[in-house]
Amino acid sequence: MAFRLANATKDGMINAFGPLCNSGSVKIYGPASGAATTQPATPETTIVSGTHGSLLVSIPFATTAFTTSSGGAGNIGLNGGAISATVSASGTASWARVFKTDGTTPVFDVDITVNGGGGSMTFDNISFITGGTATINTMSISQPM
Amino acid sequence: VTTRPLVTDSEELMPNDLKTEDIVVVASGTFVPPKPKPDDEKDKETVKAS
């Protein structure tokens, strides 16, 4: 017997997720120059620069980070469109951790690849350079079934 | 004694039902490098001064 979520359950689950990111941030990490970087095992894992890379850029979410799901869509997207920030350190963007508004409580981690590389988060160019601008144009979070 | 219904509707017997999946996050972005400093202009001024 298949397990299926009711529309209201899907929306409820995903709508509980979005507010965790309100006024939070997407912090992108990577190695300074060609070195290997491993994404932490869990979002609770303490970041060690030699293993997980250094902070390259912190991109703030809007006060209301995500839209609201309704009608059983089970999907939310960035509220107000793209978010961006100036890169503070050069490196290869490898993974990101989303933090709550306190800047220290993790919400989730995602891997980063160049477009077509299969990452949950992709950029057209992952060779970030200090002073450049990193923009997240779209981000959707969905509960498929 | 409470009895659970065996079948609630015919759709539950479909063989190609999908399993509930985890929450999925998909994000897409761009990176725009910083504009190069106008070193060329500086060089021209240096040549003029000399």
C-alpha cells in the first residue's frame, strides 16, 4: 500500500521549512585554490577550514525568505526573487550551509557544482574571486509526493 | 476492536505508485567576477608623464 501525503500535509510540511530561513543566510564554502574540500557529514558538523574549506561568501535571505505553498503544490521558492552578495574570499565554491537568522544555527547543507554537474545548487562559474558577485537566482524546496 | 479497512480506494492497487521522497532543494546561481582595475589607463598616464 503506497504512502501518500495529503495536499494539506505537503503544504504544511514545506511551509514549516521556509520560515526557518527568514532573515537567514546561505554561506558558501570551498578551498582557496584547487585543494580538495569535503562537504561536512551533517549540517551539525563543525566546519574545519582545512577539511571543509573556507567561507567565500554569505548571501542573506529576505526577511520572509520563501513563498508559501498552497493547493498541494508542496513547493516554495525565493520570496522577492534573486539574492546576492559580494564574495569575500577567492576559492572554488563546493558546498553551502543555510543558517537561521542567528547566523549559527544550521538549517540544511547542499552541495555545489557548476551547471550540469548534478549539484543541488549550481552556478555558471564556481571559481569565485574576491570582489565578485555571487547571485542565487532561484531556489526551490519541494516535497514531491 | 477496531478493524482497519483493507482497501480504501482502487488507486491504491496501481503497480506504478511512487514512494514518498525526501524534500528536494534545487538552486541555481551565477557568479560575476570583479571588473578589472583600469591598469591600462594608469599605464598610459605613466608613459605621458615620462
